[in-house]
Amino acid sequence: MGDPTAAAPPITAPLPAHRVFPSAAAAVAFVLEARPRIIGIGEVHATTGGPAGPTTLARFTNTLLPVLAPTTSDLVIETWRVDGTCGEQAEQVVAQVETETKRPEATKSELVLLVEAAVALQVRPHDLAISCAEYATLSDPGGEIAYDRLLRLLTGKLGDYAQRGLDTPDATIVLYGGAVHNDVFPKEGLVDYSYGAAARAKGGEAYVELDLYAPELVRGNATLVEPAWAPLLDLTGPDRALLYERGPGSWVLLLETLPG
């Protein structure tokens, strides 16, 4: 894996300015050198029928969380539990979201493993509490999920954690979720789904965005792959992770490619 505390290698050229590391763990250690207190980590969610091999969530749990843990007090995860007092409607909302977003059944187990790993590393885990009244707003009269309201709700809750962290001098928080909510520079039309811009505006260098992109998941995805760093996908390898800074406090980390 390489020494995650080793000095960062020089920026390469003439490709988009970037840094090459022997592992994603080493790249994360480099980002931590600036001592941010709030890190918004975004992933591309795994889907049923996606590429085989460890998910980004599993790779984060096993190789990146141990690097973050020594300087992290709390881990906020973009997931939520069904409140048993909210009745059948809440259960239907959760079941429909899971079906329509095509999240693999294994994701549930991987979230449990992430929580267990955080506790073992003495990091306090948190999920997003959704009240019964909030559940009632998440489906329209026809029973369809109101995804705009759901995304706004999740963004607001993640943002609340980020803002509270910035207001708490001894808090060092990692927020783990989708790669839209944490954006410092959200794309047009997605501003309302990002807490990152507000966190950066309030906290300055105390907040950073770090997107974890597995090359096999993002290659060919015109929504996620930006022309500025798209050529870097061809440089990834099983023993090579690339770090690109799209702007102040906004990092793209291209993970090592999976074997096979």
C-alpha cells in the first residue's frame, strides 16, 4: 500500500495538474496535511448489476477510514433507520427507494461493517434521523417518491452536521454520502442538493470536499466525469491513485483500479 505519511510526489504535466500516489490511503493522508476539520466525502453509489469487486463503501471502510480515524471524532453516514413508530408508510418509502435506486442488498451489510469499524477505531458513528412527519412528506398522493424533497431533506441534515461541526472547535467530522451533496462547486441545477458550498463559505479551509471515484464506475459517465480531469482516468492502475484539485477545497480522488 505504501507509506500513507510519505511526502507527496511532485505534480505531473502536461496533463491536468495532479498528484500520483501508490494508494488511495496515501492520497487521503496528503489531503489531511492541511488539517481540515470537516471533510465531505462523496462516492458513486453501487448499483445492482454494477462492476464486480469491492464497492467504494467497502474500500473506504477497509483502507481509508483507518487513515482518517486518528484525527476524526465523528462519522456521519448518509443512511437512515426506519422509525418503528412511523408505521407502514415509512417502511414503504424506504422499500421503494431501495428498489428504484437499485442499491445491492449487500449495501446494508457494508453499512453495518462501516459502523462497526468506526466504533473499533473510536470514531462516533451517526446516521440521519428522519421523523414521522418528514416521512409523510416524501411521497405524493399517488404513492410515488418525491425525490426532490428527499434529496433536499438529506442535504439539509448533512449540512446541519457540517455546520454544527464548524461551530464546535474540537469536532473533526467526516460526512460520507453521495458525490453531489458535498460539492463545493455544485453544478447548475444541483445547488439545492449540496451542503458543501455553504460549509466552505462558512468554514473556509476548515471544510474540504473529497470525491472517491472508482474508475470502473465513472468511466463513460458524462454527468460525473468532467473534461478537466477526464484524461486522468487513463493513468489509473492497480498500484496507482490520482488526486486532482478542481478548485480550492475540492478534491477528486481516482482510486486504484481493481484487478481483473
